[in-house]
Amino acid sequence: MPAYEFVKSSYSGGNDGQECVEVARNVPGTVAVRDSKRAAGPVLVVKPTAWVAFRASLLLVR
């Protein structure tokens, strides 16, 4: 598995048990997403185009 460098989402709360998402974009052609509370848990890996489409769809939901 590549060495992903995860960064916590700016929308995530602090360390008070809130929902937290971390994203890694340091591997070319890949975006990795994980739950920060389960750092050793599963990692969702998608293409950058899929990540952009997903983020755009969230803006439509607001």
C-alpha cells in the first residue's frame, strides 16, 4: 500500500468524538479517504475525477 499522507478535513471537528474525515492526495492519480477515528481501518481509494464529482454533488445537497 502506498504511504498516504492524510490530512483532516477542515469541516471535521476537534478530538471530541465528532465525525472526522481524512483525505490523502500525495499519491499521483489517487485520492484516499478514511475515518480519522479508525486510522488502521479501511481506506477508500478513488480517482481524482471521481473525488471532484463527489465533492461537487455535496454542494448540490446543501
